[in-house]
Amino acid sequence: MLNPEIEKKIDELLSKMTLHEKLGQLNQQSNEHGMEAENREMLKNGEIGSFICNTGHFGPTDGNPAHNNRKYVNELQKIAVEESRLGIPVLYGKDVIHGHNVVFPIPLAMAAGFDPDLVRDAYTAISEEAANDGIRWSFSPMMDLSRDPRWGRCVEGYGEDPYLGSKMAAAAVEGFQGDDLSRRENLAACAKHYIGYGAMEGGRDYQKSELSDYALRNYYLPAFKSAVDAGLRTVMSSFNEISGEPTTSSHYLLTELLRDELGFDGFVVSDYNSVLQLKKQGVAETNADAARMSVSAGVDMDMADRCYLRNLEKEVAEGRLDESIVDEAVRRVLRVKFELGLFENPYVHYEEADIDAHKALALRAAEQGMVLLKNKNGALPLSESEPVGFTGDFLKETWRMFGAWTLDGVNEWANTLEEAVRKNFPEAKANFSHANNLIDRYDGVMESDTVVLALGGHPEGEASGLATLEIPEDQKALIKKARMSAKKLVGVFFYGRPMALGEVEPLFDAILWCWHSGTMTADAAANILYGKTNPSGRLPMSFPRVTGQIPIYYNCTPSCRNVDEYYPKEPFMYKNYRDTTGAPLYPFGHGLSYTAFEYSDVSFDKTELSPEEINGGKCFEVSVKVKNTGDRTGDEVVQCYIRDKVASMMRPLRQLEGFERITLAPGEEKTVTFRLGLGELGFYGKNGKFAAEKGDFTVFIGGSSYAPEVGKVTII
Ligand code: NOJ
């Protein structure tokens, strides 16, 4: 619902603006070193609507309030407000992706926590810190669904599942924006990258995505839809093309689908230089063509390349572009500025953030996201009286554990794994090796029966594709060497994405997947290793055995013959591959605990509903009792999957339609209830319409996507 008072103020302002000033509002300027004088001049002329604060003087604050951006941000704002003709405040945006000074886990690791409430709280904390540095707009959350861990940016999103992605996306938007965007500590969120960027062919960044409308709507769109429903204020268009059309110039995607169908009423910003890149993509001949095509498609603000500012006046003057299109774009940008309260409070309002509370939250998020992949014979947790040799090049690491996009993270606040073990478990008989190369390091701890290898990779992200997902050869050599002497071998892995562990996995007794989990990564890993925290993370992306299995994802459609596909228990006659199986090494939703959970007493409140009842909002309720049968408190992520048995289009063998994280003390039990209605049972069919079709739906409930079948419901 638009606010009529704001719309009136926009009308008044628009009526006073020259076309040049309007284009200024659509211009998002970068601030590389050397541009400072020019930018001051442009601000006076009303030629800058927003700054992207990743560069130049908007550099890292290193957590020291004396070094922060506040002064600079206020100085530039003063020029916009006091020296430009109309005094329109400038909007500062930044890639505040998974933390500001306190770094939270990468989004993929937060998705592994299966806890939207925690994600909401995390982004509330993150916003508060960023707002203290003058940032009122974050280019986040990234909600690109990805089925390809070769794509470096899969770490910035929520994994392979549209349902989980939708819950996480909405939570992040709510965390950033709060209930009232005008409060000083809230930021406008930006859903990116709209759309289909996660479907990059071969995981190659900046290349193409080939997506049918069916796949787009059923898999890639739901997260954006749920973000819009949560009140999202901005969207970033993506670099990629879909089926021959760059999203930056797609009227269908940016206007018909996003605005007319989903009802988005905030503004769209291009990705960095992506307006100009329409020339590189071969659909625009000149800069003017590129600018006209993207503004007409629905890109309101032009990030960095100044294509709008430099070209659109002439396009209007010579009749190729209707000024009303520019007016509409300006209206949307001003709307968000008014909603942010920038006209009333353009300057930074600093209030000290509770950094200790934020660190505690970041620790919880890190612990919840870490996934115990394997634990043979209860190899973990370690006991403090057990002599343990630690080695590996992530023993002394901090910043590489932060993950991609941590522009303002404070390195000094993080412990290394060695420090975390020593501080949190001073009695532990731990021995740390410090040689320079992996193998020599190992020799330093060989005498321990239990060996922990801390291994990992660089922060992933943009332009960080990997053609090989097997871990590097020196890590494999270390693992093989360690296996020859260690009685118990534990792998603690710090990679941002799934890796193909097929070759080395059998060599380990236990594997803890720690991701890049921000400031508190090492503390969380140490707490789980020594059993202070019971692991509870679940995989938001399938783990392949070998790179060649990619794409591999749990919500695949049935094959036309019996083949050894993702779900290995089905009888099969044919094989997907002659050299491996069709099943992943670890499926979506997988994650172990130090305790055990028993599922029982599944009950359905009803098993039949008519189409009218479903369309009218009625639901099936499915309940299950979950009991902690082990001897320590733990969290279980109870997951509900469905399969639409026969439909007009091929439907997935399983699709997640509900989950709940519960905490159970030993012996305790809880009943969890899932509601299955139109949203859960429906899909976008051939006509592009969302509907639930008649017929049977199998229901599966359990602790991963390999959950057992528990019954069925029918739309009669
Ligand atoms: C390019 C990236 O694709 C996008 O995610 C980011 O927000 C912008 N650059 C701005 O840094």
C-alpha cells in the first residue's frame, strides 16, 4: 500500500525537477580514489542520487569509531542537502552481505541453520552496525537459487531449494527493514540478482542461464516473491541473460513479472555497469541505446556507469524515450528515500551498538549452521582428557573463515581455531603443530591417536568459479598420510560451498563442515568438536561425490526409466553413470547430531479436500511426535517433503514444504505440525498460473530429504 502523503510529496518535488535533475536521482555514483572533487561538484548540480560505498573513502572502518565513514558520509550529504538546488538527500548503499563489523556466517551457512528467526535477528544486528556508518541501503539479500556449487556465488545465497530460500529471503528482508523503514537503524534491503543468475551454465560467472518459464517460476522466482510479500523496497537486476535476453533489458522480467504480477512497488537498481554491458552482450549498439533499453525495461537506477545521466536527455529530446518513463523511475527512487526518512534525517544518527550481543548472536548462527556430515562410532565429540593432535592450514586462520564480502569485518575480534580451543577448553590435551607445509605440520602431531585436520579454501564469491570441486592435492596427501597412523581422524573443513569429497570421505571417522562462518567460526567449531554445542546444521545444497555429477539436487523430477537416481533405495535397472552413482555423497537436509531422535505417531487431521476448499485457504494438518532418545540436549530440524504423484507437468520426486527447528532435552518429546495448503501443494503450470491440481500427494517426514514416506493426502 502506497502512502498518499509520500506520493503527494513526490508529485510536488517532481514538478520542480529538470530532466537533468531527474536523471541525477537515477544515477548511482561510485567513489574511486581521484573522483572526490568531481563528485562534490556533481552533488551540487543534483547529479547523484546515490553512492555505492564499497570503494575509495567509503573503505573499511576496521571497527574503530575514529576511522569510520560517518564524517565523510555527513560531509557529502551536507552538499546534497544544503548546496544542491532542490536539497534531495543522497542514499548510501553498500554490499553489507552477512555482517558489518561483526561478521555472521555466509548466507549459505545461515541457510544451513534452517532458522529464519535467527536470520531475522542477525540482519537486525547487521543493519544497526551498518547504519552507524551511514549506510541505509544494503545490496542484500542475495536469493539466487543455485544447483551448481561450481558457481562461486552459491555461497552468497540460500542453496538449492525454493522453499528454504523463500523463508530465508523473507527473514533477511524483515531483519534489514524492520517494521518502520524510517527508523535510524533500518536499511532498505535489495533482493538480488533478479533473476536466474544462479543458473549460470557450468557455474561460469557472467555467462548465460538457459531457463524455461516453468523452471523460472517454480524454482527461481519464489524467493523473490516472498521477499516482495515481506515488503521488499529494492531489487537488483542480474548480469545474466535468460534464453537470449539480458535481464537488464527485459521488460517481461522487470515490469510484467516483477511489478505487474508480483506487485513490487520499490525501485530496481542495475548491477555494476550492467546497463553499459548491454553493448558487450550485443543487444545495444550505443550507450544511448543501452540506457534507453534498460530504463524502458524497468531498471530505475543505473549503478556506476553513468549511462542514464549522460544519454537519456538526448533520447527524450529526440523523441526516442517518453519522459514519463523517467518520471516513473524517479518516483520510485524518491519513494524509498522518503520512506527511509532521509528528508527529515539525512545525517548519520550514531548510537553505540552492543557488539558483545552481536558476537553472541553470530556465535549461535555459526554453531547452528555447521554440519556434522559423518560421525562413525561416535568419533566426536572429543574429550578434553583425550590427547589430540591438531594440524592443517586453517589452524591459524581468521579472515579466510569470514567468507566473501566482508568489507568492514574486524579481524581482531576473531579467534583462530587454536586460540578458540585453548581459550574455551583450557584443560584439553590438545597439541598444535606449526610447521610450514601441510605434511611437515602433520609430522608434528603424529604421535596423537586422534588427529584433527583443519582444512579449507579461500572465500568464494563473484568470479570465483571452480571447475574442479575435489579438494586440492596437498590436502588429499595430508589426509592419506594421517589415515595411515591416526586411530581416529577428524576433518574440520572451512569451505564456503559443497566440495566433492567422494575420494577422501571414507578416510575420515568424522567430518564437520564449518563453512566460512564469520567472526565466530573458530569458537563455534571448537565448541562443537568438544561437545559444548551439539551440532544441528543441515545441508542447504547436496554434496556431490565427484564434480561430474553436477548439477545434482534433491528436487529432481522422476526419470523415464528405473535408474539409480538421487534416491538410491528405489529399484533400478539402469545407471546414470558407469563410473559412479546418481546419488549424492550427502543429500539435501542431511546433518548429524550427538544425540538421536525418534519419529512416531504421524497423524493427519484429514486426508481429503476439494479444490474449492484448498483454493479457499483450507489446509491439511500433518503432525508428528519427535523424541530425543539420546543422552544430551540437541536440536532437530524436522522436515516435511511432498510429492505430487500425477500432474499436468512433471513434478519433483520430493519438495520441501515445511521445516521446524526444535530443541529437545534427553527423553523430551514434542509434536510438530505442518500445514499443507494451496501454497505448498500448488505449482506454476504451463499457462503460468499457480494452482493445486487434483490427485494424491505423498508426504515424507524426517531429518533429511531421505525422509521416509508417512502417508498421503488427496485433492478430490
Ligand atoms: C556486482 C555484484 O554482482 C553485486 O552483487 C554487487 O552488489 C555489486 N557488484 C556492487 O558491489
